[in-house]
Amino acid sequence: MQVAEAKALACQLPAETGISLSRWSCPELASELTARGITDSISASTVRRWLREDALKPWQYRSWIFIRDPDFRARAQRVLDLYARTFEGVPLGEDEYVLSSDEKTSIQARCRCQPSLAPGQTRAMRVNHEYGRGGALAYLVAYDVHRAEIHGRCEPTTGIVTFMALVEQVMTQEPYAGAKRVFWIVDNGSSHRGRRSIDRMAARFPNAVLVHTPVHASWLNQIEIFFSIVQRKVVSPNDFTDLAEVRERLRGFEDHYNATAQPFQWRFTTSDLDNLLARLDRHTPADRQGESSVTPAAAER
């Protein structure tokens, strides 16, 4: 009986029971069980063992979002088809390219007050906690999906002007300048949102085709995978003298990446999309018909 009541309590939000917590931890559950007289004095390890029987982990949480884009499937399929080298049912030619693009904002230059220490035997790399702020910059990147090639630039901030500067940088060099079509997959950020962004791109470069992901579906944009790599391998731990060093490190990593990278092994297809949407529709409440919840797709490098 005690075990069942402990599990029942763990399956309630603390706020619903009058406790000023956002999530339960095992010590707090143990304390509350004792306070309610459900158990005598009990250890957190015992509570953890009880919860483990049903794989209960109330200290963890996941988030979701309902689909609000009425054209979600059509937009998502267009992106997935481009990854498979198809557009509107027609295979892409050898002189057609697919770029995935976005901005990584607010990369800071944190100058540590003491030099970082290299790793050694039985010792991890050590980084001083205190730092001085050296400013921040935005990193704009276009990633060639099928050639695994990065084209990036650093700017003080983001915006239409800086995004178009990246477009200019890429589209004025081969093979893109002489290509039949170059597809740019972007999200719905303010730098490249809506019909105006499509027209602006086409007016400047007639062979450039801007393709938007669905709203709240940046997980469909392969550039996000590259940004996660940059975060792990370049930015963290953040220890830069100034922004000039940040720019130099990013440029150096681009050269290294372009010399060694292979295209991402993208495994989420239009069939997977249909299966996902059908499964979500079966679990969508009646008052949410026409909307669904979506979780990020899996992609492997």
C-alpha cells in the first residue's frame, strides 16, 4: 500500500498537491510521504527503488507543441523530397543544389580570468568559472546537404541585410552561380520570413529558390545538426580572448569540416512523416482536431 501511494504521489504535479515545487525529486518525495503519514521515516534511495519498478522519473520532463501550420504536411514533404533530391515529383539534375541555412545567434566571447588547463592523466580539462565579457556575434551558415560543404560568415547581428550578405557570398561562387537551381531551405525567422523573402531572393538571384520549413519545425532543417556540432566542438567550453578569436576559430573549423565531412545520414522520410501525423491524429483531443503534437525527428551523422 505504501509503495502504491508513493507511486501515485509521484504521478501528480507537486503544485496539484499544494507543494511549491515544479518537479519531484526522490528526497522531496520521501519527505512528503513521511509528512503525510504514509510511511515512517524513509530514505530517498528506497523511494528511488520503488519508482524504478515502473520506470517512473518525475524529476524529468519533455515538451511538445501542437501543429498550427495548416500547410504543415505539404511544406514538410517539400523539404524531405529535396533531401531525397526530388522537387515537385521530378528528380534534381546534377546542376541543381540544396542548401540548408540559418543563423546561430549570440555566440559570446568569454575571456576566462585564469588560463584553461589542458587535460592530463585522470584529470579533465579545467576552465576557470570567472570570465570577462568580450561581446557576441551571429554565425550565419549555408550547408550544402548533398556535398557536406559549409559556407559561413560572422556578423554583429542578424537581419535581412546580413542574411542577404550570406546569400551573395554563396551565390556568386561556383558551382552555385552557374547552377540551374539552388534551393535554400530556411525556417520562418524574421531574416527570411514569408512571401517577401522568396521574392527578394528570386529578384537578386533568379536561380535561387527559397523553401520554408513548416512553422515550429526547425528540426527538419539539417543546418541545426551542424550548429549542434559547432556548439560541442567549437563554442564549448567558451574561452575566447575576443570576438576576433571566435571568428578565427569558426573559420578554421569550417576548413576542417569541409575537408573531412560526409553528408548527414538523414533517415526521416515522407513515409515516416505520414506515419507520424496519422499516429498523432489518433491521439489528438477533439477540441484540437486539425492540430497535432510533434517531436524532433531522428537524424544520424
